[in-house]
Amino acid sequence: MRKIIRKITEVLERKQIMTGKDILKTYFYQLDKTYMAAFLAISGLLTESLSLLYPGILGRILDVITIQKDSGLFTFLCLAYVVVFLADKFLCVGEEWLRLRTRRAMELSVKKKMLKSMLLSKPGTGDMEAGKASELLLDGTKSVILYFETGVDFIKNIIKILFVLIIMLNIDWRIFAGAVVLLPAYAGLSWRTGKRVKEKGEEKEKEYQGFRSWFVEVLAGMQTIRKYDMQGKIKRLTRERERSYIDKTRRFLLADLRAEFMTQLFMQFLNFFLYILSACFITQGRLTIGSYVMIFEYYYVMQSSIVKMGALYRQAHEKSSLMRQMTSFLNQMSAPAAKGLCEGIDGRIECRNVNFSYPGEKRLLDGCSFCIESGEEAAVSAESGAGKSTLLKVIAGIYEAEGGAVYLGKHRIEEYDPEYLRSKVIYFVQEKILLYDTLKENVALGKTFSDERIWRVLEKVGLADVVKKLPQELDTRIEGQNSCLSEGEYHRLNFARVLLMAPRILIIDEGTISLDVEAEKEIRKLLKKELAGVTILFVTHRKESIHGAERILYLNKGRINEKNYR
């Protein structure tokens, strides 16, 4: 866990988005208020203390009743028991409420900062992969927090068990010996269930990988179904996978039922043993009724602690897969980017014999070559699945070409400094990329702009009137994908980001698909006016948009057809 926290800290500090201190503060402090963390810690301490206190008070009350001592003491003990019991339950609810609030604050803050980090590390206003990476980092960070909570809860439950064993030893060593002998067996069964969960998780992970390969095979079969008869193969594969899944589910269910049955059997055997032993002590006068009740109350406390530890053990293993994925991703991000050229991107794009293919698939780009001069507007046209979006991602630097070279200006794309490249090349997509932050932050995306400049840009894209109607205008908070903007308004917000960043090259991948034809014409006219001299390369399925471009590049079998230049 320490290695993962250290890795997160290294990555985020290097990107100057979030320091190690921020990571701790985001979880332990609600809205950066110290008292919340202190109150959470104190309430947890009081909860555990009171849960160990009221069984003893209950036993003392029963002793007062059976021995018929002073009724004033009895009344006081009854009131004390009620107060302690209610306080314990109240603090349990309060602690859980505070825990949920702090975790929610941590999730929102980490998601915002992680997503902002990913957006700034991509060469554009947003990319679907940036959102996926952000979700992975967020889930992984939650797993780290869960591991931390698991460790703390583990220690608390061990202390409770030791406390109860000391009380039983004080009452009678034979009761203590019975608990010490039989409880480890119960604990072992409880943890055995946790091990089964771990094995189930590993099997599910393997099954998921197998399902992915099967799904790819089915898709490949569907693509070639007109050429070959693949229907029988697809049906056979589907039946085999379904049968395998049902068999594994049945095995896991039976194993869980056996473990649960054995656990309950040992628990009842332990109860029976303690009942008989305590009854013998009462008849011999060695044990009072109050002590008898207190033994079982404390025994149930110890029993619940062991069950809780087994549950914590299971939770830790359930999150181990996410931890591994996040560690792998952070290892990819942790390599420091090499410094390169910080000038030279003038808007000219040239591809020289570019090759690219996805793992295990045929080449989408095969010797692709073309040139776009600075300030030109070009559209890429091709059949669905021919590699239009892939070509744009290679030009933007999101994917690396397997062969050939992409030149921006006079230099290859690999020669430029990543930060400089991101500031001059914008990759624009239709997927929503929104931060858990104010509308102003969602427009600026981590950069600093004055309110006047943001208002001017919003006016140009037709969003100023919409924002003015919001309760807090630019300071209105956006809760992720559940924003206060419609689809069309969100895409106008995306174009506002473009105008603020003032790129040299703008790459649009279906970025206007949610706008109607008239709105798209209006936006394109605005871009030509405001971004005069900027090279614009776009992909769209609308024929009106393609024929309105200055140049049309036809992508066919991985190459640009020079004869069809317009």
C-alpha cells in the first residue's frame, strides 16, 4: 500500500496537480476543515469504548437484581446502561455518516484533480481514454483508502478481542480457555470464506479476459459473415461460454454454502459449550447471573469482531485487481517525459508512409502519405471502420505510428516537448469530459483566464445568455456528467475551450455530431473567423460538412487517394 501511495504522489506531484499532502488532506478533511477529521477520529474511539462498556453495566444490573441490593444503585445502573447503549448507537450512526461524507468529498476532489491531470496530459480538449484513465485512477485511489481503513479496523477488532479475553480470564480461566481453543477454528472458517472470495475474484478476472478474446472472435465472425458461414461457430462459442459460466457459478455457490454451514455449526457448538460450562459454575456458586450474561454479551462482541475481520479480509481481496491495474497504469505514467523542441509548429501537417494497427489486427494505416499546408481546412472521408479516427489520433500524438513519420511543421512529432505539443495541437471529440467543479473551471481546464475573457468567448459561441440564467453564473458547480447543460450547449462549451486555447492545429473527430446543420455551419464560420490561419482537420459523416471543406482526403485501404483531392 505504501508503494502505491508513493507512486500516486510521484505522478501527481510531477504533473503539479496534486501533492502527497493534498492526497491525505482530501480524505481526512471535509472541505479542508480540521475539526471534521478530529471529530471522526474521536467518535470512532468513543463508539468502540462504549460498545465494550455496556455489557459490563448490564451484568452489574442483573447482579443487583438477583442479590437484591440497594434499589437506588439499580436505578442508576439502569439509566447508565440506557444512556451508554443509546450513545453507542448514535455514535455508530454518526461515525458512518461522517465516513460517507469524507469519502464522498475525497472521491469528488480526487476525480476532479485526476481528470484535470489526464486532460492536461492529452493533446486536446478531451479524449474518451482520458476519462477511462481517470475512472481507473479514482477507483484505484478508493481501493488504497479501503486498504487503509481495513488496516485500522483490523487493529480495532484485535484490541476488542484481547479486551474480551482478559475479562473472561478474570471471571474464570476455564471459560477463557474454552474461548481460546474454539474461537481460532471459527476464525479460520471465516477467513476460509475470504480465501474463497479471493479465488472467485481471480477466476472472474480470468473469465473476463477469456470473454474479451471470445467477444473479439465473435465480432470478427460477424464482420466476415457474408464471406463465410460463421453462424454455426458463433452459436457454438456462445453455448460453450454459457455452459462454462453456469458450471463455475454453481461450484462457487456450493463452496460458499459449505463454508457458511461449517461456520454456523462451529458457532452453535461454541455457544453450547459456554452455556453448559456457565450453568455448572452458577450451580456451584462460582458465577453470578450478571457475570453469566456479561460473558455472553462479550462473547458476541468478540464473535462479531471475528466476522468483521473476515469481511475486511474479503474486501481487501476484492479490491486487489483494481490495485494491480492502477499500479500498472501509474508505472506507465511515471516515466518522466523527455524535453524536446518548444517551437516549430506552424500549422503544416505531413504524413510520410505512416503505418498503424491495433494489437492482433490488420493494418488500418498502410503507407499513408499526404500533406496539409498551414491554414487549410481539410476533411477526412472514408467508410465506417476504415480508420479515420485512428488517423487523427496518430496525427495528434495520442497513438504512435508503427512505421513512417508524422511531421508538424519541419520536425517529427516525437521531437517536440509534450507540453508545447499539447498547447499547439487540440484534439476535439464528441465525448463529454466534465470536471466536478465550477463552470469557469470547466471552460479553463486548469489554466488561468480572466472572467472578462471567458465571458467574451462564451458570447461568441452563444452560451453567454445560458450561463447568465444559471444561479451562480460562472461559479455554478457542475456535478460530472449530470450537468446543467444540454448536449448542444455542452458542445458549444467545448468550442469555447478551443477559442481560449488558441491552437495552431485543430483536429475535430465527430465534434459537431450533436449540433444541427445550421448550428454546425455557424460554429464552423466562427472558427474560421476567430482562428484565422489555424489548420483544421476534421472527420464527420455529414455530406454537407464534407463538401463544404476546402479539401477532401479519401482514406481507402489505409492510404489517402491522391486522385480524389478536391
